[in-house]
Amino acid sequence: MLTFLILTALAATIVVVQQRGSGAYVAEFSATDPAEAPHVLAGMRVADWIAAGLPAPGRFFADHALRLPAPGLAAGAALHPLAQGLWIAALGPGTPAVLLLPAFLAALLTVGAGWVAARATGPLPGVAVGAVLMAAVPLRAAAITVGLDLPLALLALGAALAVAGFLAAGQMRFMLLYAAAAIAAVLTAPQGAALLGLPFLALALGGRPGLLLRRAFWLPLLPIALLAGLWLLVFPAARGLAAPTLDQAQAALLAAAAALRAGLGDAFLVLAAVGALAAVVNAWRGIPAARPMAAVTALAACLLAGLALSGAPVDPVRALPLAAPAAILSAYGAISLLRLLSTGWDTVFGLAVALVLLLAAMPALLEPVRKRAIGMDEVAEAVIAKKQDLPVVLVAASPGGEGALIAATAQRDRARTAFVVPLARRAAGATPDALMADIAALGASFLVIEATPGARALPAVQSAILAAEAAVAAHPDRFRLVGTYPRPDGGGEVRLYAVSGAPRPDAATLRQRLAAGAGG
């Protein structure tokens, strides 16, 4: 345990260095992924609730959502906001502090995967598996963002290890551990439901179908079925496993394979396939050491099935839960191929496998993973520097720009006085006169326009931007340009206008008007 903790601390330090080198500490949340800021804002909501003394959650969260909306947050994903909120309450909302949690999770995943591989293949391949994951594009991309893929990958690996323990010993305590990991995965992300089939497939692949007759297998599954069913019933939007068409399922699998090829390399996929086949064959031959690898194979199959059933596009970050089992199985496949030649050369074989894996990981390590600022941080700083009472900030921007501005405002406005109102969902298709009426009703203090090609490419966002620009052009006496903030990548600019001439309603009236026009 001490060795595991030391390795985890070392790995976390390496991930923090990678985060700093990628520019994540100076970039806004949602700069690369629009879904990032809603997760951070949900955590800040929980942290503010704790700081307020745990008042009635319904009213508190509703008021918080009016001030700092978190659009696009997946319904039913309750565990991650709670963990994120506790983390922010302890360390603060600063970007380095928030990103320390994904760094720690990434370190646990790499060390855990290396430990599993070391138990099956030896210490040298185990160290190589950890190094390969550390260099993999999916993990480096996930470590610089706040999302659900890292905790889901860690919980999935933990569930597979628990099932592997049940395959070896047949004891209920391992199934209870699996139940805890599976429930946590379902409460973390809808894709966690793919783990519900893990123990059945693991018993089939691991050559232990007789364990299906034991009460120790079935009893822990009852709370999983009950809680998962209730959760999906209460939150219909959390049903991440829909009924896609065959073409959608095939496209999702091809995208997952392409993401793994880009993140790990073709050699890893070939070796992982060999490792999966060797694990199933050896497990049915009764070799105990192969049963954990059979459980890892079952995990990879369940995750692939979950991606196929979701039918959603798969990028390198979403493929992260598959990266750990693929790396583990690649080490097992390589050592299995070498053991076909001879036995008794464990150290030499381990060194050879480690060198092969590390050399195969070099192209992925050379692939740059960057997170660039988009200019919303400076806008939020300029807004908060004005120190107005109850400032209302209207923003016409892409989903990523909206989230970046809301999260940046939340980081700086510790007193929670500002209201940020996205226009793309509130006033889509509005005329300039209608927008000016909305500005007057809300007593808006600032208007933010993201003048970038990417934002204009989205129809609803383009409509809001055009209406905002037309309102500025039609009423030059009402808008004063505070600043223009070019994107560091040269892809446009963000403009901040101060709005004058609109009487400000009191806080109660403002909340009422925001709730009436929020559109749900």
C-alpha cells in the first residue's frame, strides 16, 4: 500500500507537469470541451451550498442556476458534482486546485492499471503499462479537463478487479465491492450502465459459469438493479443507452477504434486482441493467473457494447475507459506470445515487452495536447472589476464560450452578485428591438459578443450574435465598448460592452424575470 501511494503521488506530479505544459492553468474551462464548464459549475454549486450552511437545496440550487446556469449538464450524474463540490469546498475554485482532482484520478488510473498488469505479466511490463497510459492521448486530454470519463474509467477498472476477485475466490465480499463500483459508475455517468453486464460476461469468459448458482453472486446484484432502475426512472434523460440504428452503432465502434489507434497505436490494439484471446483460453484451461485478464477482457467488451448502444460520437477523451483495459491486455498479449517460444526467461521477456510497449507509445507521446485560452477569462475579470451591484451580463456566444464566461465569473465573483444570461437559449431568433426590450427588462449591465467563425457557424448562436450586433449598431448611445479580447489562436475576438440607460430592477424582480424567460 505504501508503494502504491508513493507511485500514485509520483504519477500525480507528472500529470500536473503535463497540465501546466499544455496550458490548462491559463485556459478557461470549456475552452476545448463545452461540457467541461457545466461540471465545474455543478461542483461550485455544491461548494456554495456547503459554505451557506446547507440550506434547503431546492430553492438554493434554483437561485444559483439563475445566477450561474450550467446548461448541458447530464441529468442523473450526481456523484461527480458532489465529489467536485467537496473538492472545491476544501481547496477553492481556482483552476489549478480544480484540475488537481483529475490529476489525482489520472494517477490512480495509471498506477492501478500498471499494478494489474504487473500481477499478470511481471513488474517491468507493469511499469511500461503505466508509462504508456501516462503518454496516451486520451488520458492526457482527459487530465486537462473536468469531466466524467476519468472517474468512469477508474470505477470501471475497480469493478473489473472486484469481479476478478470473485472469479478467483467465489466470495460475496468481492461482489459487494463490484456492486459499490457499479452503482457509483451509474451515478457518475449514464455510460456506467454498461458495467451491469460485467459479472455475467466475466464468468462466461473466465471459465467459471458454475458460480452463477451461488447466492454470493446474485444477492449483491439486487441493490444494483433496484438503484439503477430507480435512478433511470427518476431521471429519464440519464438513459444513456438508447436504441441506435445499426449504422450508428457501427459508426460509434469505428470511432472508438480510431480514437484508440490515435491515442495508443495500432500495435497496442493488435496485442490487446491477442491478450484477450489468450486470457479466455488460459482461463478456460484453469490457469488462475488468467482470470483477472478474463475480467479485464469482459470489461473491454462491456464498454465497447455500451459505446455501440449509445450510438454517440466517440472522441479520444470518451475512449479513455477503454484505454486502460487495452493497455493491460496488450502487455498480457505480448508476454503470452513470448511464452509460446520458451519458459523460464521471465526477466528477459518482461524487459522485451516493456521495450516494445514503450517504443510503441512514442508516437502518441509526440502528439501535442493543448488547451488554449479563448478570451473569456479577461472578460469576466473586467466585469467583476467594475464592482456593480447585481450586474447582469448577457452573452451571445457558442456553448463553449458561454460556459467559459460563466465559470470564469463564478471563480472571481465569490460574493455571487453577478447574473450571467446566455442569449442563444433565451433570445434565439429575437429581433434587435425585442432584444433591447429584454435588456431593459433585466436592467442588463454588460453585453458580451463572441465574434468568431466557430460561434457564427451554429444557427442559434449566429441568430443571437446578429441580434446583439444589430442592437449595438441601432442604439450606439446605449452601448460603450469596454474592451476587445482577441483569441490567442487568432480565431476571432470577444467584445465586451457596458450597457447604460436601463433601470435596474430589485433582486426579487430580477429573479422573477429571469425565471420567466429562462426557457427551462
